[in-house]
Amino acid sequence: MTPRPVSPISDVVALSKGGQPERVIDRIESSKTTYALRGSDFAKLADAGVPIVERRALARALFRAVPAFFHPRPEKRPDNRDGWLTCKLTGRRGTNCL
């Protein structure tokens, strides 16, 4: 079993300038790095030109690394008559918040 490479956030920013989001997302998902980013960090990444699809991949990587009891819980709202859940964090309906 080969170890997964560590990928600092500066590498992600540099790769994102290459215009190949699929390559950046693959690097994020294959890295053993957990990016503990705050909201202000995502704003800085946006200012640095990192596309939204890559920032979402970073958020998903963090979401997968954090124990389940820290995840936002979807809530049932009275207007959801079809049984779908709405995430408190994103307002999306379904089973996945991010």
C-alpha cells in the first residue's frame, strides 16, 4: 500500500490557476491532507481565483473528515409535504447538505 501524498493548500491554489478543475479535485480527493478551512478561508480562496467547484471539493473533504456528530442535521420543515429534508446550513433539499 503506497501512502497518499500530502498536498498543502498553496499547491491547490497554484494548480487551480492551470484551468483544469478535474485535476485539482482529484488531487484534493486523493490527498491525505484534511483542510480545516473556515468561512474566511473560503473567501480568501475565492479572491485568489479558486473556482467554486474546487472550493466545494475542499468543503466535501473536510465534511468527510469530521466525525458525524459535528455535521449539520437536516430538519423537516412544515412546507415539505413530499418528505424530503432541508439542510439548515445550505437550504438544499435531499439527503446531502454539500
